[in-house]
Amino acid sequence: MAQKPRTIHPGDAQDERLASLPLSAAYTFAYLPTVLDDEGRAKDQPAVFNGYLWPLRADEHPTAAMIEDIDALAAAGLVCRYSVDGHAYLHDPRWKVRQKIARPVASTLPGCPTHNKTFDEVVVETLNKVSEQVKAFVGGAATNIDEAKVRDSLARIVEDVTFLVDPEKASSYGQKVREFFTKTTRPESPAADAGTNGKNVWKQATEQPPPDGS
């Protein structure tokens, strides 16, 4: 069970999902990183969590209360519970955004099947998304194609893929895709241009520095 120094993300105070939960769940979420490993994972053991996070208040916050806290956090999407080979685990899906670990130690726990995909899996899913988007847009008459909708849909795909690799640059890369298509798309055939230029979009977005210069 990890007991390394962690930080509380300043955005937590403005997170509407967290604000809608009971105060005990919010407290648990604030200190939960202290029991997660350097990749934001832990065995899903509410009794153990309670012993670490509520050591001096176990009488007023028993294991049953911790179970309710974790259930509430999972329902709000603030933590993700999963199982591998019959064993229960949980992790923070936004760990890379919330924590900056110096010299992180690789996790000994299996990754989440939903959030920890291999690069090949991400590429296959991305290609499928692009294919579905293009089919949806060109399925109707060309005059009915909404250029802005095409541009924003492809930008969101880039943001989703980038988030898995570098969450902090996801938004800036998505914006670059929007700007790229705004400059290169011809009014008379936006879908055709999207198909022609799409091969270079990822390279264009990732090779150029994001707008904030980071």
C-alpha cells in the first residue's frame, strides 16, 4: 500500500461531480492517492483503505462507510473499479493529470482493461472511429455535410487518443486539428478533403509545438 507524498489537485474544489457527493466521500477522494501506487492503482479493499484513511475515526467511519464512499466515487466517474482474473482493483482514471510522480515505480498490479490499452489497441479503435465518422458524414448528400461537425469530430478523436499518452496536451492538439482543417478544407467538398488530409493530421498536430508553447 503506497504511502508516498501526494498532492491535492486544485481543480478538485471546483469539480461538480465531487461537490455533489457526501463530505465523507470527498474526504476519502482527497486522501485516496496516498494508498494508490505510482500508476494510480490499488487492490479494491475498502477495509484496508479505511484503516489508512480514517485511522483515528474508525468508530464514526467504519468499513461500511468506506464501501459507500468508493461506490459513490465510482458512480461519479472519479475512480474506476475493475477486475482481472477474479481479483478486484481500482484506479484513478485521471492519475497522470492529478499527480506528478518523481521517479515513479512501475505498478505490480494489472492495468484497467478500459483505460490502460496498448498502443496497437488505441490505433485500431481510432481508425474504427474515423471510419465510422466518415461513413456517417458521407452517407447523405454532399450539400448536407456540415464541415464544422466533421472538423470537430476528428479533433475530438485526436484529443481522446492524445489524452491516453499526454493528458496535458490533448486539448492543444485537438485545437491544432481544428485549425488545420479550417485552413485546408475546400467548401465544395469538406469530406473529401478530410479524407485526403487526414493522413497528415496527427503528424501535423504532434510535430508542431502547442499554442501555449509547452
